[in-house]
Amino acid sequence: MSLPAIQILDNFASLQALLDQQGTVPPSMAPTDVFGTLAWFENLAAFGLDAASQSEAVCQLWQAGDWRSGPVVCLPLLSGPKLTGLSNYYSSLYMPMVWQAASEGVVVQPGAAHWKALAQALWQHPKRWPVLMLDPMDPQTTFFDGFQAALRQAGYAVDRYFCFGNWYLQVAGRPFADYFQGLPSALRHSIERGQRRLTRQGAWQVDIQQQPDASLEAAIGDFVAVYQKSWKGPEPNRQFIPALARMAAVQGWLRLGVLKLDGQAIAAQLWLVQGGKANIFKLAYVEGFGRFSAGSVLTAKLMQHVLDIDQVHEVDYLTGDDAYKRDWMSHRRERWGLVAFNWRTPAGLMAWLKHWLGKKLR
């Protein structure tokens, strides 16, 4: 069986040109997760990479498939001393971009042939990168297992590694009122007590910005101001979050919530809603307002919005096993990575031996 053709693109403009040649992408071919979209990867490449990444690595888009027959898979990679996925601390999930094909009403998914074609092309490339790393990924996907097998079959020494725990909520059709009653009593009381204290303190309100309208820049400004006055350190790239909010508003994903007390923004959260899933991406509150439970009050308001208005089927708290996330979410899963060593190169062989020895010692 012949494998799908491989094409390596040097920039996102080339990919967009290919998409434009195909005309309007049918709904059955649209990505269903924020982290698997062209818009996400474009914004990350343009605004989310630190200076070291930009100087050491070049973005490449490895595409497998034929647009005329589909499906088409595109793997965004950073080519440097080693080959990595286009992901970093902003990426709670890494996955290929996939454009599915619909044949006689049946959606055709990419399969083993696509993963094999990509793995063989990587192995045969003259660059001969010593190490390939992709993370963080969902180990339950066909891509994770399929690409791991394909890399091993191509010749790589391959292993998987744990990245972090991921807490999420299976909504199961519940309205917010039912969900709220099911929260731990300590959290419910903290939210209700915080609302009462806010009311006694002054006039308070929650605004949720969604559209790319005249209010967007003010909402972004509020978010940035809150973040700068919070307990969190400065963003590695200060352009990324404003650019993400603008892009998400255009895409229809944005839920930028701001809690104001007497006109002052004291808490802000950036959520992204796509494909029936709400992603809690960034949150902060101003230090000194902890007695109002400002962060929890705002989370509850945004949760009410995505459950009752957006009617999502899942809410994802994204990166990390932070204890407070367990109170809001219902389930935990894990994100893992793949590492592949090209043992034909001295650097790849040494990296593999070091990795293997480290596992044995642990």
C-alpha cells in the first residue's frame, strides 16, 4: 500500500494558501479542539516563543495526505539542535492539525499510513535530528499510540514520559444550578460568603467579553492590569495573551471574564470555548482581595455561562494537578510525551543511553 505524500512547509502562510486553494473547508473537516487549530499554532509561533526558541529553531509544517482525497495531517515542528513539537509552557495539549475527509457522508479519519509516512520522512531526512520530542499529548488518542509505533518501525528508539495531571469536568447535561449544588460545601460557602462581602463593600459586577468589538481592548487591559498586580510573575512573552484574546474573539472562542469592585478590576480569567469544550486558560486576582474569594466568585460566574449559555459538554482545567482544581472538576487524566532517539548519530545514541540509564536508576 502506498503511503500518503509528504510535504514540508516553511511557514503558516504557505499552509493558509493551500487551504485557500481548497475553498471553504466543510464542517466535517473543521478542528474540534483549540489546541489543534491553525489559529492556535499561528498565534503561538508569532507571539508565544521566547527569544531562545526563536533564535535556535525554525518552524516547519510536516504535512501528510492529499487535499483531493484526504484526510490531511499537519504536524507543526520546531527544527533546531533537536526536533520538537511547536509547543511550550502555553500549550496544555499538543496534537497535529487534521483535516478529515468526508466520503459519501462518512468522515474518514487519518490512520496508520499517515503516521508511518511522517515517521519514515523524519527518519530519512538529511538533517538526521538526534532527538525528537513531542509533548504534552493525550495518550488515549490514536495519534499517540500510532505515531509511537510508526517511529519505532521507522528505526527510532522510542519512549513515553509523564508530563502532568489534567483535571476536567464531565458536564453530563447538568445546568449550573445542579452543578453548583454538587460542589464541596466549603467551596460553595466560600463563593456565597465572597459575594456577600463584595456586596457589603460596594458595587460589583462580572463582565464576560466575547466579541472583537470596541470593548475588547479595555477587557484585555483589565486582564493585564490584574495579572500585573497578582501573585504571579510576569509573562515570558507579554504579547502572547493580548494576541490570543484578540484571535480568540475573532474565532468566537473568547470568554474573558473580569470581576470589578467599584469600577476596579480585581480578578480576571481567560477561557476558550470551542467544539463543546471550555478551556480554563489563564486566571489571576489582585493581591489583597483574597477575603472576597474573588477568583472563586469569577470562576463560578464563568462556569454558569459555559454550562447554561454555551452548553458545553466538558470543562478542562488544563495544565497541572493543583489541589484546588479537584473541587471544581469531576475527573482526572494524564498528559504524556513521546521522545524518539536517532541512534545512528553520536548525539542521538548518547542521549538514548543517558535516558535509558536514568530510567534504570529511578
